[in-house]
Amino acid sequence: MKLTSYVLPFAAALLLSACGGEPDYSPKPRGFFRIYYPKKDYIAYEQGCPFTFQYPKYGQIEPNKAKDAKPCWQNIQFKDFNATLHLSYEPIKSKQEFNELVEDAHKLSFKHTVKATSIDEARIAYPDRKVYGIYYTIDGNAASSAQFFLTDSTKHYLRGALYFNSEPRLDSIQPVLTFLKKDVDVMIRSFKWK
């Protein structure tokens, strides 16, 4: 009898305290990996092609291994960020070929219209170095978020396109994209023809 007189009130108190209302369950937002950004430090690209530029130390330059790759087609691999900046150089042999290359750059950039929310064009002009071109900023879930071409309008043409080696979701790649676009800007500002 003594044991029941102690256990019964304890059990009742325990049951009543468990009925404090329904807990608030809500889905947790999806998390992403923490990204560690390296220090911005640049080195000169000078590997036998008719141009030079500065690129970040954390980028590795590799020759393009595609079957149809030409000399001076390079890829800058950003392995820590799962991204590649594809560079393709073409010597200009005629005015018609120059016009075709410029039109191809335009078509390849606007090919992303299906997934892009906007595509902005910005002119590039460094007359003291004879470097001219257009920088395409592609917003939205497009496969490539930044493309450009550089030329001296007579002998040289170089096209660049930044791609991430994953499904394009702007909300998840935006911080890395902003970080790498600064490197593309440094490359363009430091670009010189030989």
C-alpha cells in the first residue's frame, strides 16, 4: 500500500507533464558544405601561345584533350571548386573568319537562353594593348555563367567560358561563382597579345 501511494501520484504527474501540447515540427533547410576560399595570388601564363595573362595560383592550366582541340586551347581547372575555365585560341586569317568567330561567341553565349534569366553584354576595351571583346554575364541556372571573347581585330581571337562540373543551381554555386568571376576579371584586365 505504501508503494502504491508513492508510485500512483508520480505516474500521474509524469503523464500530465507529457501532454504539454504538440511539438513544433518543421522541415530543416538543406545545408551546404562550408567553402574555404584560398588567398588571391596570381601568376603569369606564358606557355608558348601568342598571349599572356595572370591567373590564380589555385588554378591548374591543362591542355584541352578533346579530339578536335587545337594548339593553345587550354583549360584552367579550379579543382577545389569543381569548375573549369575553357580557353580556345584561333588565329584570324580573314575578315570573314573574324566575323564568324564573333558570331559564334554570340550564339554560344545565347544558347543558354533556355535556362538563363538574363544575359548581359559588357564591352571590353584596352586600346593601349589592342585587347577588345565582349563579356557575357549569364544569370540563372544556365550551364555557363560567364563567357567572353578577346581579340585584336586583325590577327588574334580568344574565347573563354566558365563551367561548373555539376548540375547548374545558381543558389548553391553563387558564392563560388562570385569568387571565380573576380579571377576572370583579373585575367581579362591583365591580358596581352605577344
